[in-house]
Amino acid sequence: MAKFKFEYVWLDGYTPEPNLRSKTRVMEFSSYKGDVKKLPMWAFDGSSTQQAEGHFSDCLLKPVTTYRDPARINGWLVMCEVLNSDGTPHAANTRCIAENAADYWFGMEQEYTLVLNGRPLGFPDNGYPAPQGMYYCSVGNGNVAGRDIVEEHLDLCLEAGLNLTGVNAEVMLGQWEYQVLSKGSKKAGDDLWMSRYLLFRICEKYGVDVEFAPKPVEGDWNGSGCHANFSNDTMRNKGGKEYFMNIFEAFKKNHKAHIAVYGSGNDMRLTGKHETQHIDSFSYGASDRGASIRIPVTTAKTWKGYLEDRRPASNIDPYLVAHRIVTTIKDME
């Protein structure tokens, strides 16, 4: 028998967006290869996470997905749903809302800002660096800040089994992006939350904070989004202009419902400037990064493929975003 370390990870009950929480459980197995069904339920003090009252504080953790923990010997990361003490889903459990839509693929583009002493990494102590222009996908001292953190995060995510497909420096100094490709709406949420967890944990070592606010610096600086690239089986394999046009009309009709779950403070980012459409408007266009929905060039040519929803903010709950996208399309069909 060997001792294995399992980091149970869950979302707390804070609003408007939840925070990640975790604790370690050591268990013995002759061997363990990631079968989530072998892991027991666990409990935690919900009164300390805005999920229960102190006089009746036990909440349950239900393991739903596992990932290797590359930072530990015999370590595993365990994504969990939060249940009430009677086994029913907790009110803060957004994962249980998302359909298990296996034919939906999501490519989440997670933007974030590395922060030191309350200012984006690389910003001078007083004032601002040079205006935007040289920072996007750049290289060189003064043009990027935090690359060591970004590279370590990429390696750990890949070792954990997360399907990161790329990283790049973003338009503002200290701002970065990584992309996660997931197949299935629930898995899209699991993967993005776990990638965030690893980013937070790495930044502990460097003494740097992670900021997911959609407008981390006021003024003439880009905000941070989490563009949601999505497709289903019909979009990828059958396609057709009529089907895509119906999607656009359905998204326009449900614009307010989408915005409602696309992150708090998103009005500060979706201003119609800095590669965004205004929060009160809906538009779509081929290769248009100022539209609500960007139609990739390859999709516009063949009317097969995926679409990019550019409205979600960097602080989204991906379970809610995936649920909203799937629901809008299914109601249309």
C-alpha cells in the first residue's frame, strides 16, 4: 500500500463570483490511476465559505474529476461539487446546472493580469509604462513581465493533463492569456477552474497576485476577457449558412440573458472600444474583433466550424457560460 495525496478543490459561496478552496486528504491505495469513483465524499465547514450557518455547517464534497498533481509525489487534484448535508446540490453548485453536452467543444481564452503591490507586473511604482502597442505577443525586458510564471503554469497544466493549446502576452503589460480546449460542457468548466487553481498556487511561490477583473486598469488599457470559442456536432460536420444565421438570431434575442452570466463588472470592459462591442449592443462579423460574435475566416468561407463569443469577461464562472451557450442553441433547434 502507498500513501496518495488528494487535493479536494471546490468553489465557495461568495458572490458575484466564487473563489477556489481546497484541502488535502491522504489515503492509502495499492495503486491509483485517476478513477474518480474510488474517491470518497468528504466534508468541510461551510460557515467559513459562505455556504452554511455555524449551527449547521457541514457541507459535502463530491469528487467529479481528477487530474495529476505534478507538484506532489503521488499527488492528485480532485475537482468537486458542493452538496448540502442531505446530498442535494448546494445553491452555489453551478456545475450541476450545466448540461452534460458531450458534443459541444469549448476553447476558453483565459486572460488575466499578474499584480504586484496592487499594480500590474512591470508597471512603474508611480505613473504608467509606455502606451499599448509593444506588449502584445512581445519579447524583451520592458515589453513583457512575468514570463517565468507563465511558462511554469503551462508546464504544470500540461503535466496535470489539462489540454492547454497555447499562451501569449496580451495587449497590456503584465497581462497574459492561455487557451484551454475541452470536449463537453461540464469538462470545460472543470478544466478552466483547475487551470486557474494551478495559476493561483504557482503565484503563491512568486509572491504575485492574479487579477481576473475585466478592467484591471482604468483608462486607455485593454480589459481582460475569457472569449468562449464553441461548436457542436452540427456546426463542425454539417454546417450551413442558415444554421449559423439562426444561431446569431438566437444569441441576439438572448443577449441580456448571456450578459447576465458573463461576469460582473463587464460593463467597464464592453464599452465599444479596445476590441469590444458595447454591452448594450449585439453584433457579429467575419474576423471582427469588435463584434459580440467573431466568425473565424475559415468558418465564414465554408459555414462549418466554430464561433467565438467575445463577450464573456475574464472572471466568468465557465459552468454558467457553457450552460447559457448550450441552452440558447438547443432552444433554437
